[in-house]
Amino acid sequence: MLSFVNRVLKIAGSKASENQGKLNQTDQYNGLVGLRLLPPKALKRIQRKRELQGMGCASARCPIGIRDLAIDGSGNLPLKSGSFRIPYNLRGESLKLKLYQRLSWINYSKCGNNEYKLQVMFRVPPQVPFQTCSNMLVVKSNYPQNSDFPHYYSKKEKKPFPIPVVELRRAARERKKNRMGLPRRPVLPPRKGLLIRSLIPVAYEVLNARITLINNLKKLLKVVPVQACKWCNEIHVGSEGHSFRSCKGSRTEVRRGLHEWTNSTVQDVLLPVEAYHLFDRLGKRITHQERFSIPRIPAVVELCIQAGVDLPDLPTKRRRKPVIRIGRSEIIDADESELPDPMPEVDRPILTEVPDPEIVPPSNPEETVFLCEETLQAWETMREGSLKLMKKYTVRVCGYCPEVHVGPSGHKAQNCGAHKHQQRNGQHGWQAAVLDDLIPPRYVWHAPDVNGPPLQPELRSFYGQAPAVVELCVQGGAAVPEQYKPTMRLDVGIPSTLKEAEMVI
């Protein structure tokens, strides 16, 4: 490769000498602008060789070392093809250029009047890692401008794993390789039957946030109308339901997919997800014969109880010493007789749900807006706190149906009625749960104008969606949270007529 470079150096030097006279060896190297760019490693080797020979060609002085494209002083990128001029006698002080990577190739060069004209063709990467203008206002966001709606899985599809099995196996091999020869990591307290003391206040916050959310939704449903379909599980926030032909309930062919709207309840907005209450989370798994003798409670409440919340109506076993494992599924409780009496814990208040006859709706718009803001705050507190608890306390979900189990392993009740459950004898396919399995967001269509015309089926692709709780609070006067703006499509212009919509590309 070096011999090829030397031959091209001689040819370029002879052509340059026709217009400017004889050039020394360094200037021949600096005047080489018609050479196809070499890989970075090869360029470094050539520059190192030239420097050892005393020729001292720095990348800021020689065009052959310019592997990047210059950006003008305003920070803008030039066009994808064009020409620019570089003075022949380059100096480190005179070259005030910002360099940009991936200059693909140079077409030709001309030498005259002490300047070189370079015709370039280059690729512009999609990201600019710096800005040259210090007075520029840059607005950054952790969320995209617009995003697709959550994927809807039919009853015949299995839910995907949160982390693919291939990635789990690869991570396990890497972890085993890195931990070879090192002592074993300590087991987390929940696997030993103990509590994580730092998460006990979080569990109480989640439980109180859930109760606050339910009480506020009961009040808001009296001032913000919400419609529910009589035949399917779809709801719509607004005084009049939409006319989309998307009903999948019984006798839908008679109605041609149209919904039959009626009044909704809190259970329509906030979906109830129940789970079995475990007296001992490390005890034996629930059998099929015990499925009716064990109480079922909301899954969020069961998660809070296992994380440290004490409810008198739902007792659970607490340990102060780690359990002793004598097998893979057999444990023995440690002797706690030698321990002193437990200290009385701090009495934390727990809210209660308000009965429906005692619900008082807000009396004025200002109170409605304040109630909507408080409801959104309770919604976010419940979801964020539940996510923290799920990282330490295991939650399982069936891959075929919405059944949720809070505990290290799922129960054995054969009550799965999903697609092809006969092949599994009604048993659940347990896998790790995500936050949306524990607290379903229940997406609904977003109405751009509450007082405007109803949603039109022809303009369905221009409308956005949001969780039912968020849409209810936004129509009540609350500000739109930042994380829900991508799916609500607030910046998408909605055509006024069908003819205008057909003109959209």
C-alpha cells in the first residue's frame, strides 16, 4: 500500500508543478487531494512514517489527513455534494474548521493561484454530536414527538417475554463467566422471607395512592361523562360515543360493528386485576382444589401487603430470620425464640374508600381542575411505586390470559380459559410480568376538541390515544403529562373535511 501511495504522490506532484512550479516533498504530500481515502489505520501509519522522516505533516495541514468534512461557523452542515476551497499553504492557526467524519471520496483536484478546488461526494450521518453556536436554545425531551399505539394482542397470540429467552441465556453465560472464582452474591431479602425496610414506605404510598385514585374517579365521573359499550370492553371519554365500527362483542354482525353506548363505572376506567392472597409467600403453591378457599384481592394490594403493609383483615406471615433451605422447594423457619421482642412499628395512616352514596362531586370548575391534577398525581405515584416494588418482589402473569400472581412462582389452579387451553389442561403459562399487566392503562381515543364535533371514522388515522385515566383528567382541565404526548398526537393537524384528508400524503 505504501508503494502505491508513493506512486500517486509522484503523479500528483508532477501535475501540480505544471501550474505552480517545483514543490518540495512536503508540499507534494500536502497537495495530494485526488487520492481515494484510505482506512483510518492506514492513514495513521502513513502519517507516522512521514513524521519519522522529518516531514512533519499534521492532519490540520495536509488535505490527505482531512478525513472529516468541515462545518461552517454557524454550525450548519453543507450540502451532500458540492465543492469548497482550501488554501494551499495551510497553517494550524488559519484552519478554523470543525471536522466531521466519514468523507467518502474526492473526485478531482485542481491547483492554481495557490488554492485547491475539491469536488467532494460524502455521506452525512444522522446525528450531530456538537453545536458551535453558544447562544442557541436547545430543547431536549426524553420522549419522541409521535409514537405508535400499544400493540393489541388477540386472544390467539401469546404475550412476548419482557426479555427474550436468547438474551437471558446470553446474560447468564456472561454472568457465570465473569463471576467464575468469585464468592456467590448475597440472596435478596424477599427470597429469604424477609422484608426490604426501605420499600415499606413506598408500599404504603402505593396503597394510599390507589385509594385516592378510586375516590377521585368516582367524583370526576359525575362531571366528566364517560361512555362504555354494552357488548364489548371499549370505552370513550366524552358526552357522545364515537361511531367507529370496532365493536367485537356478541351479535356484532347485526350492528355491523357499531357500539351501543351506556354509562360507565370506575371499574371500566380502572380495570380490576385480582390475585390470590398468600399467607406465606414462600409456602406451598396453591393447588387446583384450593382455588375457591383462598381469598382473591386486587393485585396491587397484594403486592403492597407482601412489601410490608399490615392490614388486619388480611394477615400474612412475617419473619425476622432468614429461612433455611433444605432443598429446591423445601424450607425450614429459623428459630426466633432467642430474639428480643419486636419493637412497635410506626403507625402509618391508611386511607379508606368512600362509598358511592357519600360521593360529593366538585362544585365549580376550579375544584374540578384541582381534582384532576390530584388524580393524575395519584395515578403516577401508584405506577412508579408499583414498578419499584416489582423489581424486588416477583410478580407473574399468564402468557395466554390476564391472570396475575404475586409471588415467586405461579399457582397451580387450572382455570386458564385462553386459546387452546385444552392442550395445557387449563394450566397457566407463567412468565415475568410487566407494569401494564399489573395496572392496565386502558387506552381510549383522544378527543382534540371536547366541545367540537364528534370523532369521524374517516379521520381515524389522525386521532391519538391515551390511558382512560389521563384522558379523563385532561378533559377535566389538567395539563397533559409529558410521557403521554407521543401517543396523543397533539401536534398532528386534523383535516376539516374528507376531501382535505385524501390530499394528505
